[in-house]
Amino acid sequence: MEKTAQCNGSESCKDGGETITNAANGTQPFCFSAEPTMDDIRRLQAEFTAERDWNQFHQPRSLLLALVGEVGELSELFQWRPDATEGLPGWTEAERERLEHELSDVLIYLLELAEKCRVDLPRAVLCKMALNRAKYPAGRVRGSARKYTDFSFSEMSVIHQTGGTDKQAPKLNCCGAAHKQTCSNLRMMSMYSLVQHKAKVFLVVLYHCSCSA
């Protein structure tokens, strides 16, 4: 059942039936505002850039370097901060305002970079999340920080055979080629893991045989 929750203390948002908890008070759900959309922000930045004749400077490489610089400024806000837990309960209003500015700069440059590279970012994100769900099925990796390349042979077998067991995995045509490549990579890793497993068994048997000889 779809639920409606208060968003950011005033606006309402729909969470698709999933409970999202804000660590600041343990109960307040959090979600972004419905507007502006990512494309609204992209358009506003495109207008801002065009009005100043900055497109000659705002090319992919320069935008990427600017994005990296903004991420560096963002990281400074968290440096030496042991209190930077979810919700940032110990931060002042001035600190949170600066955080909002730096995060906004990062997002603006990211969206402009995607535009200049002709990447439909919202669609690309959905495709990437579908691939991530295939690599990391919730029922297999819950509570684990391991990379999918570190899974055991048995775990890898389940993943490449089923493509993941995540019920929320979106089915998108745009993920076809990339998803097939991911599944192919997982199968190759599974075969490699099997070879490693058999090699270890052989060495153990060989060791025991040499000891008993």
C-alpha cells in the first residue's frame, strides 16, 4: 500500500510503501521536493550559461575538473568532523547552509556535464541501479560490504544463474547490452572461482598424500 509522508517538515511525498527514517529524530521521513526536477535544473543552468556566453568554457573536460573541485570543497566541510552522522544533528544553521551550497554546486556541474556528454542521466541511473541489483541481490549480500568479485563460488553461481533475486529490480530495455555484459562477467568470475576451488582441493589432497607417503 502506497503511503504519503511529510517531506522536510512541510511538503508531502510518496515513498512507494517503503518506510524511510530520518536519523535526526528517528521518525521523520525524508525525501526530496518534487520540484524542480533534474531536467528543470539542467535547463536553468543551460540558460544561465548561455546568457553569459560561457558555453565556450563549459565543455566536458572543464566541467569535470570543476566538478572535482566542488567535491573537494564539499569534503572540507566533513574533514575532522567526528559528529558527521546521518542527519548532521550537531551542525549549526550556517554550516548546513554552506553544505547546501556545496552540494548544489556539485549537482549543477554534474547535470551540465551529463548534458554536454549527451547522457540522459535519470534513465542512466535507473539502468545502473538495475545492474547493481543484479550484482548485489539483497538476499545474498545483506549486511555485507564485500564487492561482488569477492563472493564465494556458490554465491556467484546463484547470482549468475538467477541474475539476482531483488524483487524491486526494474526491467528496462536500455539495460539490455550492459546487463548481458554484466551477466557474462559474472559467469566468467564464477568459472574462475570454480577453477580456484578445484585447485585448492587438489593442493590439499596432494599435501596429505605427500605427508602420508
